[in-house]
Amino acid sequence: MAFLRRKMPRAERGGFEPPSAADGGLFPHQRDVAAWACRGGRRAVFANFGLGKTRMHLQVARWIVEETGGRYLIVAPLGVRQEFTKVDAPAMGMEIQYVRTDTEVAASKCRVLITNYERVRDGGITLEQFAGAGLDEASVLRSFGSKTYQAFLDAFQVVPYRFVYTATPSPNRYKELIHYAAFLGVMDSGEALTRFFQRNSEKANDLTLYPHMEKAFWFWLSTWAVFIQRPSDLGYSDEGYDLPEMRVHWHKVDVDHRKAWKQVDSWGQAQLLQDQSTGLKEGAEVKRETIDRRLEKAVQVMAAESPNKHWIIWHDLEKEREAIQRRLPEAVCVWGSQDLEVREERILGFARGEFGILATKPVIAGSGCNFQRHCADAIFMGVGYKFNDFIQAVHRIYRFQQTRVVNIHIVYTESESVIMETLREKWRAHDALMGRMSELLRTNKLSRME
């Protein structure tokens, strides 16, 4: 067995021993994971929601700066920077500055800087000037498309120490995991595909693990990526990390099928029922036509509960936001074209419990924000195929340090039943992957993964 394990592919160690003690405010599991990442030099941290990825990231950044004398760049979604700059960094005695251009980098006296994905994507910041860099909520790269993903993979190769942080690597897309490995310099994506997977010649991007390589793949993954679901995965107490019950409520809204009678499919066949799976155009039309009915269902759900509850309403369309503002004038809305400072202050205000209803899109506040202190109830105004956006939004309130029963209300139209079932299946697959990787960590421990 030991001989076979030595033959399995594994990531090389390219980092160094932490040059100083970890911050005293870090929990034991956070110290261990940060030290493991530092020793590896190029590693992925897939830590469950609420386990403290931000503080782990900041600790690694501090060590990189201490060891190299250089600078470290944190790349994060637009709505997340406040968690670094206004919450966790001050708690660790660190100062971080947000930068948008090379000019601002040069003018800053901070050694750890933060910017957003768009600034890097558009070439506003030169990466050669950084000794280390980390992608926070790295899974958002999927929304930029394959060309930008490839651009990130190539551009960051000049940075010696590289890290990715996210809670939700996709269980349905092996390619995402392989792309992380390529970004980190662990293994070329083409080599990984050839070594571990057989491809479906009739369906692009449909990958299946070779049966004889399945064990080797998961072991290889565990040598450069840590999947930690709770402190006990590393042998520590889970006290304070017990999650409450989560109740998922599905609310179906009827649609007017008579409008489908004028539609024909690609074969020229007349439609009998409104079915969102027939096409994007038809699906978008149903979304627009049912806004008022879906919103009315959301209002009914809220009215049936205690008036003191705090709610977050997740939506996808600007028309939905406009309807929410008309129907619920007390709701505070956050949208993309708002001034960034206004957005951040509204998001932080809701996190502090200063108002009762926040309405926004998952792509704006669905990653990195912590709403569990005052909110335990969320409403999704519809369903879609973007599982990552959905699960990230769910875990803004269903995360460690949540003390109440969490209620997730999902409003969907009758014509979205197929999409709803697909979402459920992806959710089951996600839970299965997390369980599998957690078992690997309990078996191998971090010391055997270095």
C-alpha cells in the first residue's frame, strides 16, 4: 500500500515554514490550514461557510510579506472587500488598502492590497510586482467565461506564491478543479484531463473519471487542496460550529399556458404548455410576465411570519428590483450601477441589523458577505441553472455562528419545474462531494498532505 501511494501523483511543496506565530485570534483549525498553505506555497483552501477563510487568507498574506519583503494582492468580488478592510483585517491588527491601478499600488504604503476581479481582468494592475496573490471566492471566475479564465491562468504565473479560496468548488464540473490546479501550477490542465479522465465524444466537457484512476485522482486533489467542513475534520472540537436546522420551502406559481399556443419549437410543432426549457427567449418572457405573481407570493410568505424578522430577497432581473421597490418601499436595494461606497454601506448596514429587508442579486452580495448575525430567512424570487450563485447566496445566512432555524423560500413558476429538479440534483451532488473530501481530510490529515 505504501508503495502504491508513493506512485500516486501529488503536488510539490513550494513554500516555506511560517516565519512568525499565527495571529492569536485565529482558531486552531485556521492556524493549521494557514500554515499548511504557507508551506505548500501554491494551494487551494476550500473551507465551509463560516470557518474563517478571510482570516486564513490574511494570515497567509502576512507571512508571504514577512518572508519575501514584497507585496501581496488579494483579488475579491466587488461586494466582499469590506469583510477584509473593515472587519477581519482590523481585528488582526492589519491595514489593507483597496487599489484600482498601478498608480494607486505605487502610492500605497500597505504591503497587503486588495482589488476586484474586473481590475485584473481589464489589465489595470500589473501582477509582476507582487510576491504573492490569492483569489478570494475564486469560483466567481466561472461567470467571466473561458477566455478570461484562461487569461487569469496565464497572467498569474509570474506570481511566485498563489492561492485560491472558496467554499464551493463545483461538484458537477471536474474542469473547475483542474483549472484551479493549473492556476496554482500543480499540473497542466491538459495533462490532468489525459491522466484521470475519459471524455464523451458526443458531448463536450462531459468528463468521467477512469475507474482505475478514481482513488489516485482524489488523493492527488488532497495534496494541493484542503476541503474542511468543520474543525473536527482536523481533530478539533466542533463546539460553536454546530449548524441549526435549515428548512427549504418550495412555492410554485402558476403561469398562463394560453400564451404558449402561439409558440412553435424548432421542429415547427405548436406548443401546448409554457415550458422554460424550450429556450432562453421563452424563459425570459415567462420570467418577466410572472414578476408580480412571484413577488406577491414572496410578500405573502413574509406576512405570515413575525414582523420582527429580517429578510433578504434574492432576485436576478432589474425589473424584479423595480417591482420590489414599488411593492416594498421599506426594502433597501443594492444594484450594480450604484456607487461602490453606497453598495458597501448598505450591505454592511444589513449585516449590522440596521434595517429589516435587503433586496439584491446573488452576483452582487451572494459571495463573501456575512448576514447570519441578524437574518435567518431568505426568499429567492426564481430558480436558475447557476448552482454556484444559488448555494453561495444560501450560505450568507446558513453558516457557522447562525443561532436560529434558517428558512430558505424558493419561489418558482410552474414552467420552471425542470430547472428546479436540476437545482436539487446539483445540491445533492455538492453535499456528496463535500462529504467525500471531508473524509479524505480526516484520513490523511494535513501533515500527510504536505
